[in-house]
Amino acid sequence: MGNIPHHFLGYWGYGAQHELEALLSSILENLSPTKGKGVKSQFSPQRNYPLPIWNVAYIGIDGNSPPLENQIAAISASGLFTSPDAWVSLQENNCLILGREPFGKMPLYWTQQGQAIWFASQLQLLLPILQQSEVSIAGLSGYSCFSYVPTPLTPVKEVFAVTAGTELVWQSDRQSGILRSPKSKNIHSWREAPKQLTDEATAITELQTLLKDSIERQIADLKDEPVGVFLSGGLDSSVVAALLVQAGVKVRAYTLDFGGVGIPEYPYAEQVAQFLEIPLIKVAVTPNSIKNALIPTVQALDLPFGDGVCVPLYLLSERASQETQVIFNGEGGDQLFAGWTNKPLIAAGVYQSENPAGQETFIQQYLRTFHRLGGYESQVYQPEVYAQIQNLPPEDWLLAALDYNECPSLLHRLRRAGLMLKGAQNIHPRATALGFAHGLWVRSPFCDLPLAEWTFSLSGELCLQGACEKYILKRAGENWLPPEIVWRQKRGMGVPLTSWCLNDFWHQLGIWLNPEILRANNHFYPHIAAQIVNGKLGAGIQGRRIGETLWLLMMWQLWRSHVLNEERSKQSWDHPFWLPRRLWRSYKRWQD
């Protein structure tokens, strides 16, 4: 491979060049030793005002591939630089362009300071440029609804993210030296094909060819080194592993083992590995290993992500990086082929069309599939923040993704939304960040444009046939894998968050969600953690939702401490978590 994952930071616009260069240099000097190693800068050749000036520094690199024509910076999640995932380009008419491909594998951020645009592939690199790093209330609201911050927002005021599948274009005014607001240009849209494929045999043949072609493209640069594959034993990762083996690649599989808690997935991964005759490494996930990896995971993610799977995936990446530099995953299969989460929404959509006077709109029903804090705002936020959040209806962040004009049929609309929301804003950038933290290139064969566009020509019956989801993918893969793997029902990864929070992390909750710290932050109600464990936040937050909600809040608070580097106030003891849980339960019963 030669290259290692890296990041970039740069500026473009008007200002005193020596001041901008000095600021960039000081940021690079203050990076941690590992992050700052291998810094390469590329200056603009022109220095005569009023032409815009620019500079880019690559961070953590030992010799990058040259960007393509007109690009001054580019980055790839996979290490295949022929098709970058995020890029910065200059046009001859003094335009700056920041762009991202539609799957959202690599983030790209920007902020305007004076008449200069600063851009970076990591949010943390832009924080030193701000005079003050403040939490974005809109970003916080989005996070609490979705467990990720919806683009173009970030969790930080004045810093914005380029939305996947778009380019932002700045036009400079050479005479005034003033930058205009950027124009957003849609460079790709997931759109239902006018002609739908209904013949099953044709669809199976075409899909098998597209899957093999995607794998071929993603192994083109590999020599003889082994690659890793994250293998859950589910259909998507198993298909990827099977295709890699068929292509003659040396494959090592990695799977998670949660021990006696949660839903065990590793027996299925073992079955696939034995069938494919590849080694399988089980990575034990214990409360102690989670606790030790928690803060490194938060720092690696860069943005706050509230899904419980993040820390286990950090441990998986850490283990894989000991033996390989390239990791394959099955991410994206659910979004492409209408996975199991779509079934209740399709039922709701049918009901809605037959009962249009229903109390909930379809968009509100879609919002509820995130199972986060949407709808609980008045119980979650302190009055001042709640007043601001009331003017930010979360449904607005879903409108473009659920656009009827792009995808008139319900199933394609849901697939489009899955790609634009849960895929591009959560699953893919998260996977890349965790891989990069361990020097891994991350390759997702389902994130393949020809394959993805082809799926929008599939009739709904080929994706979802009766109660069987991802039907056509199962038919395409049934000769590659054991039938009990192909046709088993999907359940999702059973991360035992509620068990961890109410048992192993009980005392830690009093630190992570301490009432005095929450009071000083002035966002969440100080005693929200106690409300959740008491079952008093809402009827919908019971059982597994208790752990998911506590985890969501805790990851946000840890992000504020360890990425935003906010000073923490002194902690208080006015919470139940300093008591052993057994005693607290006895006390609670006595109180009731």
C-alpha cells in the first residue's frame, strides 16, 4: 500500500498571508506527536493581492498521491485515490469548491474567519481557528433526535459540514476582496429509475456481476498482503467475505464476542469462516475493555455518535490493525437492499395511505425509527434551550431524503432516505473515523456507485418479498454461503447497553452525567440520568431503550470534555449513582 491514512487542513481567501501561514503553522506545531508526524504543506503559487491565497497541509502522511487536476486537497477512506471521497478544488475564475461523494465515507468541514475559508477533513483541526468553541444548539437538537449531527450542521457553532453528494462553491470578488455566501450544488441524487426490473433471474445475474465488479475495483491495488473483513455472520458482511475469497484475496475475519450478555452473533461468523476456510479472530468485548476504550473512541470519532456499537467497533479496528492495513466491511447493505428496519415503515406507509386522517404524518413515523429523544424535548432540555429547540422541527432534516419527486414508490423512498441519513451521516463516516484512528484503510463494497444506482431500478418485490427482506441479495448470494446464513432472520447487533449502564457502569453514570456538570452546561436537565433509570422520562424509554438513551447522553458529554475540551465544573453528589445499585433500589422502593 505504501500510504497511511491522513488528514488535511487548509485555507483559501483574502487576508495577510504571513498571518494565515503563522496560524496554520501554530496549529500544526500543537498537534499531538502522532498526529503531527509527517506534515507536508502545499502553498499557492500566486501571492499578489487581490488574487485569493491558499495553503494546504497534509497531516500524518509519508508521501501522498497527487490530487487530481485542479484539486489542492483530496482524501479517500479506502486509500484508492483515483476516486477521492472528499476534495478541495480551485477553478480558473477564482472559485473554491469543497465536495463529497454521495455515500459520505469521508467528512469535510469548513468555517469562515474574516475573508478566509478554512477547511479540514477533521473537525478537531478547525477548533483552534475559532476565537471560541461553542456548542451549536441546532446540532445538539439533531444529535438528540438521530444519535448523529445532521449535515450541514456540526456540533460546533460557526463550523459546518459539506453534505454528502454535494459541492459547495465560493466565488471570490477580486475587486472588493469579499467572499460571497457559498452556493450548494447537488452532484448526485438517488433517484428511482423510470423503468423497473421485475424479472428475478435477470436481476440475480446482474447483481452477481455488479457485486463481483465492485470487489475487483476495491482489490485492484492489493499485492499479496492479507486483508481483514469485519464479519458479523449477517448476510452483508458474509457476502463480502465470500466474494473476497472467490477473488483469491488472503482474508482474515474479525468478529465481536460479548460473552454471556447480549445476542451472540459470533457463532454465525464462525460458521461462515469455516465454510470459507478463513481464519476468524474473536475480539472479546467486556465492560472493562469498553471503559478503557471509551475516551479514545470519542476522540477518534471526532464528532459525537451515540450508537452503542461505536466502542466495540473501535476495539475491532484496534485488533485488526495488528495484522492488516486494509479492512473490508458489509456496511451499506441494509440501505441498498431495504433491510429489516424498513418493514414497519412500509406497513405504516400503507396504513397512512388508507387512513390519511391518522394522527402522525409519515415523516413523524420515520423520525421515531431512530428511537432517540425526538418528542421528549420538553422533558430533556432546560427551558432556555428548549425555547430555541422548539423552532427547529427535526422533521425538516428528513424532508429532502424522503422527497416523493425523486422516488415516488415507498420502498425506493425509504432506501434513498437510508442512504442519505443513516448511511451517509452516521454509518460510513463513523466507520472511516474508527479505521483511520488505527491506520486502517476502510473499504465498503456496497458503497459502489454502479451497484447502488442499479438498485433503484429494482421492483419493490425483488427487495422485500412478503416478510423476507433483502430478497434479491439473498438469491444472489445463496450459492456463495450456507443457506442458514443466507436465509436467517436479521436481528441487529445486540450491544448490551442497558446491562452495562445499570450494572457495570452504574457509578460511572454519576461522573459522566453528573448533575452539577449538566447544570453548568445549561442544556440538559441536571437529573436526567436518574429520571431515565427510574423509568420516569417516558413510556417509550424502557428496557433496552434505557441503555441507548443513557449512552446517547453520555457520549455527548464525553465529546464535550475530550474533543471540545471544555473545562468541567466540580461534581456534585446529589444523585443515586454513588450508592451501590442494590441499596439504591431498596431505598427507591421504600420511597415509593
